[in-house]
Amino acid sequence: MDAARIRYLTVAEAKRLTNSCDPEFRPLVQAALHTGARYSELTRLQAQDFNPNAGTLAVRQSKSGKARHIVLTNEGVALFRQLTAGKSGDELILPRPNGEPWGQAHQTRPMRDAVKRAKIAPSISFHGLRHTWASLSVQAGMPLMVVARNLGHADTRMVEKHYGYLSDDYLKKAVREHAPSFGFKPDKTVVELGR
């Protein structure tokens, strides 16, 4: 795969980052890590977009212009239950402390400060949280089509381009751990010739 490797956080780094966030910024970071959603998608989410019974978030306006549903883990469902508790349907899930929506670059400084406090090097942007969700999902064996759908891609091309090398690593590990073994022993009388 000749695509550039994308910067993403390990689980340990993500925990350090989350713990280093200012309290008003932390829910936004947690939401990004649990969804892989873009900053602009997260800042527009309303309480009615969370379906606790289905365990999904409806992204009504995405970069592509198409709506989608993000499937959440149980941990993600618990987070969004907490974030939407007591909110009416049209209230923002992730408002700024003053109740106003987050603006176009409002995440830049709090992210930079949290990264610095967490001693994350090399640094990572807020968009890197999207890459973190995707990278860790691919490494855990999530099918590329599922990753693509949750991220809002129509097919796997973008996921393969950016994260395909991770699935190759997963594939190698899975084969070496789960493929059958036949107990063949190398013949010790056969010696490899020099190259």
C-alpha cells in the first residue's frame, strides 16, 4: 500500500488525551473517539439524533451531503445517554459551556492544549480522532465495509487507501494465529544455500 500512514492515537494515548481535556471540551473529544464523526457533524448533533434503543446517532448533514446512522458501541451508547439526559429533542448534544454551538475553529486551541498536557508526540489534530476510531476499528478486525459505512463513505476505497495497511497487519496476525498447523518439522538434512 503506497498511501501515507495516518497519525492516530493508541488506546492509552486516547485515555491520556481525554483526561487532559478541559471539562467543557472533554465530551466533544469522547464523542469523536466513540463515533469517528467529523467535528462539524458532532457540533450539529441534536438530542433527537440519538436513538438509545437502536444504539445509533443520526448524522443528518455530512460532508457528502448524505445522511447516515453511526452505530455505537455499548460504551458509546452510555456516553450519549449521559450527554442527552434531560435535553429536549432540538437541543444540541454537545454545546459550548455558554450553550452556544461550537464554531468552525473553536476546537483548535483546546485540542492543542490537551495534546500538550497529555504529552502526545507527534501532535495530533481533532480530525485525528476520526482516524483513531477508524484505525483502532480496523486493527480490531472490523470489516472495512462496516468502517466505511460508519464513517460515511459509500464504499471501502477511502478506508482501503488510508487504513488498508492496518488490515494487512491484522490479516497476517489472524492467519498466523488461526490457520491450521499440520505438525510438519523441517528436514534438518536440508541446508539453505547461500544467496
